[in-house]
Amino acid sequence: MKLQPLEFEKPVLDLEAKLADLRSSSAASDINIEAEAKRLEERLEKTRTEIYSKLTPWQRVQIARHPARPFALDYMQLAFKDFVELHGDRLFGDDSAMPGGLATIGNHRCTVIGHQKGRDTKENLKRNFGSAHPEGYRKALRLMRMGEKFGLPFVSLIDTPGAYPGVGAEERHISEAIALNLREMMSLRTPTVAVIIGEGGSGGALGIGVADKVLMLENAYYSVISPEGCAAILWKHRKHAPEAAEALKLTGKDLLALGLIDEVIPEPVGGAHQDQTAAVLNLRESVTRHLDALSKQPLEQLLETRYAKFRKFGDFAGVE
């Protein structure tokens, strides 16, 4: 799909357009422009490095939401092998916002599930904009238990602004479905890895996010609330979303320092949507490496380590 530039990316696109025009005019008039082209390429590379090495939290949120960014099904098809989608929660129905099934990554046959967004209005309506219903979380739990039964690790790919808050979801007990997943994932007797690949919003992300290793792509975010929601509560206006993003400490760098995630997976310069192949390879390498390590641990040690990991959250320093 055609990439839509974000506001802070415009200096890069302007230089790319100038370079393309220069080469086009050179081809038409047979003029040697190699020196000028090289100067522009160097300037372009310098500008790109300066912009993407100093991204603000709000700019990372914008990249995390980019519609051309690889989604869960892209990773399931490209980072994993032999993906077979399974449907339904065996209680109510199937949730297209949370596809999942059986797959292989590295040498590990596993169960995998993730939030799926759409790239146009029709697909977004089908996928409910990546906001899962209760049946999505119950389908996830069914796949977790299937993996546990057959000794398969569980991998989740998180990309949601939050669980669906509509009347139907409340009637079918969305909060109970998420709470049950939190409890069951804590004691699941198989290795688990969660990856935030885009948006990691609130309980919708946590519902498939309790894992032995929680990984996060470089330009993803993970937060109790969206920057816009936080701004609406604290400042009474969404225009303060950039300030809220800064205060929420929602980037991979911040969360790694706080001990809330285990690794930041690097992305290509400009974001995963600029080079999908590189993004897929980076995710595959990281998930495979962690599954290799986790699969070597005795099961009881794995469960104790997972319990201790989450018990540490919320510690305060310097408080009397």
C-alpha cells in the first residue's frame, strides 16, 4: 500500500523527492549529476538518522499506529511457518479481531494468537479495529490450554488500542474473560512469549500479555491508557496527547528500564513498515531465541520464575 508520511517525516520525503527529480532530469538530458546526487544522498541519510534517532514518545505512538505496519497475520504468515488458523471459542463464536492457531517458529511447534487490525474501512469493520470481544480472549485461552495439553509453547502478538467496550462485550463479560486469562496464563504449564508489535493498550493487551518473556518492537507502545485518553482525563483535551505520552513512560526504552518488559526488538530505520522483511526476521530471531532458552528450563522452575517476575512489579524505591 502507498505509505502516508507522518508530519515529522516530511523533511525526509522532501529530500527523497528532490533526489528522484534530479535523477529523472539527468536521465532526460544526459547530464552527469553524480556529485550532486551523492551530496543529496548524504544529506538524506543524515536527516533520516537525526529524525529517527531522536523520536519522541508521541512520534513512536504514531509509528505504532501506521496502517502499513505489519500486523499479526503478516507475522504469522512470514515469521512463522505452517500456520493453520483455528476458529471459535466453543462458547459463543469466532472473533475476527483475534486470529490464532497452530504454527512453527524456529524448531518449535507452537500455538500463536494475536490482535488483528485492518488497512481499510471494510477490513477494519471485519476486525473491529483490533479491539477483541470476550470470545476472542476465550479463544486465546482455548489455544493456550491446547498448547499446554500437547506440550506446545504459546506465543501472543499484541496490537490493540484496548478490548472492545461495547454493550455486547459487557453483556458477554469482557472483564471476566480478561481476568480469567490473567490468572490462567500465570500458571500455564508451558513456555510463553508475548510480543507487543504495535499498540499495547490497557487490559486488552494484558489479556494475552502475561508471559515468561514479554518483548516489544522498538516503535511499539505499551500503556494502561492511550495518550489521548490520558490527556482527556488530566487536561480535558486530546491536544495534550504528546505530553501524556511523555508522562506515561510507554516506550520500549522506558519499560525496559522499569523492568516491565524483557527485550526491545530493533526495527528498520523509519519503522517496521519501511522494511517488512527486516522486521519479520528480527521478530523471528528474538522469539526463537527466547523459546530455545525457556524450553531448556525445568517446568517447575519456569513457573516459579514467572511468578517472581510479576510479583516484582509495583515495587517502590525511596518511599518511607
